[in-house]
Amino acid sequence: MKPLAPLILVAWAGLAHAAPDPEKLYETHCLSCHAPNRLGGMGPTLLPESLARLKKPEAAKAIAEGLPATQMPGFKALLNPEEIQALAAWIYSPPKLPPKWDADDIKASHIVHADAVNLPARPVFKADPTNLTLVVEHGDHHITVLDGDVMEPITRFPTRYALHGGPKFTPDGRFVYWASRDGWITKFDLWNLKVVAETRVGINTRNVAVSSDGQYVMAANYLPHTLVALDGKDLSLVKIIPVVAANGKSSRVSAVYDARPRHSFIAALKDIPEVWEIPYDGRPVYKGLVHDHQFKEAIPEPGPLPVRQIVLGDYLDDFFFDQNYDYLLGASRDQPKGQVIHLSAGRKIADLDLAGMPHLGSGITWDWKDAEGKTRRVMASPNLKDGLISVIDMKTWKTVKTLPTQGPGFFLRSHEASPYAWADVFFGKNRDVMHVIDKQSLEIVANLKPIPGQTATHVEFDRYGKFALVSIWEMDGALIVYDAKTLKEIKRLPMKRPVGKYNVWNKTRLSEGTSH
């Protein structure tokens, strides 16, 4: 009989070099914060759809070292490098059980903060409440509230993890709503500086919109494939709208917007060539039909928030509206041309000659005088792929000018009181440059470089167009305030990777130089 000792040693060596079991590691170290099935709890959702913008090496680093200004600890003292790499790779794999988030889950998540109900309808600060600017700091998941007259912080408070899509205000500017990537919708009383209510509407959420009467908050979900309507007062559930085409195919929702003059929400769909309009003013919508002349032969869809499905010939990954919300201007990431959709007619009326990958969600409009002195309404869009900005006549839908830039950009912003449009160069070696464009000559008149080597992005103005605010998108970044007329720096405020800025007046009054 052979001795057992060598066999035991071989078995022990095999165990010592066995591949790590990431599922077991998750259950031991991660489940308490990130929940079973990785749906998120105190920590964010850990599913491929929610981690799309986080690279795997960054995920491994977060597991090893933790995340600053969060409750995420580092595990490098408990896990070896091979285990950390295995766990980081595993969270990018689909779960065994398809995740769900239904009406019962939404209702169970609903939180109303009693101390923020029935507070006085007057600000607790002296600043002009219509000239407040909210700065979203992604670096440590906070929002800073600025006094727009003097550009000084009023307060700073923590938010849910990874806000996305921009805060949206009630018409009076008192309440503001925002969405986190893992589905939490928050209502905040901006006059009393308190969280009012929260509800989790999904697993991977894109953004929210607020109806022009403040009655509804509509959330757009990547996962599950739904639109979710909440009551604007307390964020209680009103309706879940499954996003399914006539052929039965479901779709992620890229974004949802309030089309104020139309008294309806407009939803952009990722996976089906349709745009949805959802009226909230009680007017009927006729199921499955688009054109008005067909309505009298159809049966109206029952219940609140009916869906009008506008069927298109191509996908719209990204779009924005003209100032009156008569037209939707969009583009597919796979096609070289954009589309102009007449919303009332429910059909495409023109093509847009757009190169590269236009970022129409960051488009703006203004009045421009042509060579003959005629005033024309034009729109302009930055480009995510090519170093250019397209300027298009909104009557003929022809390109007026293609303006070369120092690289692809993400945001284009202006203000009706300013002669300039500001465009970043978000991608590439010139990411520290901010272009300033004369809206009449359509030429770049200044190339600002706020902090050499650091990404300059996303401009927002104060209510009067006096100040232009530029984000330095770094962990130890800043908000740089410029005189919008002289282009001279006024001050800089330290911030943790600031991205979007949202001025109450500009957003609630539909300023032509910013997104709505």
C-alpha cells in the first residue's frame, strides 16, 4: 500500500491553486451592501448594464482600495489579487436569475421624510431662489447649491450614488428631482434644503422628467424596460408603462423629456425605431395609430398617461427639440444622417446632413443673420467622434457651416443674453481647451485653457447670462467662473469632479442655450 502523505500534499496543492469562486466571494464580502442578485441596497447595483461606464481595471481598484467619500471599504487586506480580479470580472457577467423590479418592489422602496412635509413655502436663505445653480459632483456624490448672484456656495449635501440625467425642477423652482443610475428618484425641497421623498423605480435608470404642472415625475429605465410615472407630491407610484413595440420587441429607454408646450412627455427608445409621446393633460391617445386623421376610427387608450407610438424608419439614439417643441431633431449612432420629426404629424419631414457622431442631446438654437442680413433660426450640435460642430438652418434644414474644433466634444452651451456659445473638447489630447464661438460670425474667437492638462467641460450660465461656469472634471477639480462678456476668470471654487450645472431660472424658463 502506498503512503498517503504525498497524495494529501498533492490534493492540498490543488486546493491552494484552485481558481477563486467569485460568487462565494460576493456572498461573503459584498452581499450585505449590494443585495442578493446584485440589485443594490446601501451600495449601488452591480450588473453589466449599471457598470457600462466603469472599466474593469477601475472596478478592481475600487474593490482593492475602496472608494473615497463613500461607505465602500477596501478589501486588499482580505482578498488576494487573483480573488479581486475574479470578483471584478464576475460582476460584469449576467446574473443567473434575470433581475426584476416591479410594482411591489417600487412600492416597498418608497420613503417619505416626515420632517420635510408641509414646510414653509419660503426660502431659508437670502439668495434669489430663481438664480440658484445646482452643481452635481460625481467625485464624491454630492450636490453644491450656489448663490447665482455672487457665485458662492449656500450648502453642500450627499446624494445617492452616481446621479444621471440632470436635476429637473417644478415650474416654481421650489422642488427639484433627480435620478441615480441604480434607480433611486429623489425629491428635494430647494427652499428648505431637505429631502422630501425617495422611490426606487428600476435597476438601471437613465433620467427623469417633470410635467409642466408638477403633477407627474416620469422615469426612464434601461432595466427593466419600462417608463415609471410617480406622483410629484410624494413620489408614490402612479403607473408602470412597459416599453414594447407593436411587433412585441421590448426596448431600453434612452431618456424621457417634458415637452412643456405640448403638455406631454417624449421618450427616446434605444432598441426600437419609435418615439413615444405620453400626454398628461387628459387628451385621448388612440392605441396603435399615429396620424390624426385615423383617430375617429380607433378606440382611445384608457386610463391616465396614454402612449402615442410614433413609428420611424430608423432609430433615434439621441435628440433634442426646437424652442417651440414642434420638431424633434435626432440621429442614430449607426447612420450618417439625422432626422427631423414633426411631432404633431408624427412623421419625418427632413434629413439632417451630420457627419461623425453628433451629440444632439447637447444641441442649442439661436437667431443668426445670414450674408443678406436675414434673421434665421439655426441649431448647432457638437460631435462625439469628429472634431467639428454642425450649424443647421432650421427652415431649410441645410447645413450652414461645419466649424472645425480641436477634437470631439460633449457639450455645447449658450444663453440668450450672450453673443457666445461655449464648446468643450472632451475627448482627446486637447481636453483642457474650451472653445468660445461667436454666434453671428460662426467663428471661434477664443480658446480658453482653464487648467492645462485637466478636462474642461459643461458650461452653464447664471440667470442673466452674466457669468459662465466651467467644470474642471477631475477628482480634485474646480468650478471656474468667467465673466461671460470679457471672458476673464472671476473665481474658482474647489469641487470633486463636477460635471453638470443647473440654473433654476434657465431650466424652468427654457433658456435657448441649455438643455431642458
